[in-house]
Amino acid sequence: MNEPRQKIRALIVDDEPLARRGVRRLLESAPDVEIVGEAANGQEAVAFVEERRPDLVFLDIQMPLADGFSAIEKIGLKNMPEIVFVTAFDEHAIRAFEINALDYLLKPIAPERFQKCLERARRRIKNSEREKLDDKLHSLLQTLERVESKAEKKFLSRLVIKDAGRIFFVGAEEVNWISSEGNYVKIHTKDKSHLLRETMDGLEQKLNPQEFLRLRRSAIARIAEIKLLNPLFNGEFEVVLKDGTKLTSSRRYRQKLDALLKD
């Protein structure tokens, strides 16, 4: 009498509850998969992997606190389970996954694509075809670094917004200004505002400094939207945007504002 095969233990990692629910719903149709947990960020993912030792992880790349790649570094390549990356990256980064033969799911996830991806992961796990996973992950990280640093640093041309289970894009040229909202930043455009799970410091590094200016810890403005500067006390300025929004620069970021005044 054949012994029943041990189920594949799966972990779902995504900062969006609806996204986790979507992956869970797709996995629940697979009788040979057991969902052992969900994590909302990279730090939780590290703890789950160390404690529950899953066979398979569906890993969102863009998350707060520690992203997918940071989680991999903390866990260690040799200790990582089988991974299916979940991403909203553009075609250049997707090419990096394909070159290194690692599975990815592009948001929003198509059920047919999910099933094909799961079947490949299932074969690798059950056939123990994981001896080169650490080499592939290392190669992937190097490839992504080359993609990002080729010629000159590539800055964000669009922002990926997650809202009520949907994923859509806001072009950098559509942004008027950005404010801090606790663990989020608020992206202000002409017609509406969007919340993005990101820090001001992190987002500033990703935006082109020729197009965006940090005014204070809680505010970034698109330079093309600045209409007027009114000097205040102690080296500060009132910054008036074309839409009438009034922001105040701080002395801490005066050097960046001085560079704009010299242009």
C-alpha cells in the first residue's frame, strides 16, 4: 500500500491582505498544498521561514520594513525554500527573472499562469531539483543590480499603487507633490490622492532629483509644479505650487533649494 505523499507546505507573503487572499484562494484548489501561514512584510517572512520551514513561498517583492530581496538576504540563500516571486515590476526586471530561470507571477495574477507556475514548483520540490536554487538567486540579484545601474541610475517613471485589491500606475509626470502619512506616503496628483506603502526617504532615493525636490521631512514637490517662493524667517521659504498648494521648506533641506535657485 502506497503511503500518501506529504503535502507541500506553502507560505504567502504580501503586504496587501486582498493580494494574500487571492493567492490563498488559488492555492486552496490544490489538494497537495497546505498553507502554513501568511506574512505581511519581509520581517514577518523571515520569522515564518525560520519557524515553520515551508517548502514553497509566494513572495511579494515590494513591501514595507523589508522587501522580498531583503528577506532572502536575511534568511540566506542556502536556507531559502522554493520561491515564486510576485511582482509588479516592469519588463526590464521581468527579463532578469526569465534569464535566471526563476518563477514569477505578474500582478494582477492570471489563474492560468498561477497554475502553470505552481506545477513547475511542484515538480522541483517533489523531484528535489533545488540544488542550484541558491546559485540562481545569487545570479538574479546580480542581474537586477546590473539592470538598475546600467549607464546611469534609473529613476522611477511611474509609481505602483495598490488600492482595494487593484494595482494601477501613476506616472511621475502626473505627481504634483508628496506628503508623509505615518507608514505611508500620499501621492497628490491633479485630480486625486493615492496612498503608497513607502517611506519618504526611500521614495526620495527612487525619484529623479532633477524632477523632484525634498522640501522638508514630510514633503516632496515636483519641481515643474513650483510657481512661487516666498522667503520666511530663518532661511525657510513658503513654496506655492501651480494648483495653489502652499508648503513650507525647512532649513535642513535648504541646500537642495539653493541648488534650484541657482538654476
